[in-house]
Amino acid sequence: MIPWTLYILKCNDGSLYTGITNNLEKRLEDHASGKGAKYMRGKTPFQLVYQKEHEDRSAASIREAEVKKLTRAEKEVLIMQGR
């Protein structure tokens, strides 16, 4: 089974983008080339500031929804703690 990764990117405008993927390298390439999420277009370069693997898509999606509800300050703590 291929693990799913929850990731957070820090965009060139300082905003944070949260997503999930089962192929992080390809997804980052997609974002960099403008083929990823619309939100990321024009926000390159970006920096991968957080990643955490999950067993499956369901677990990653649940965690993604939780993270997206966090305040920016809470996301920054998560990033610093790396959990």
C-alpha cells in the first residue's frame, strides 16, 4: 500500500497551503509548473515546510481537514514541532 502524505507549503507571499498526495515529488513538481492547485499559481517559489505520512487516503484526508481548520499560529506550531 502506498502511503499518503499531508504537506504544507509556504508560498512566496507568506501564505500556507495544505494538501495531500500519494506522490509528493510529483505533486511539488506540478505546483512548481503551474499544473497543481489553482491557489498555488503565481505563488512560486514555495518551500515545503511540513510533511507527514499517513496509512491511506482516508486518514490523510481527515488530518488535512483538521489542519485546514487550524489558525495560522496553530499551523506554525505544528510546522515547528514537525508532528
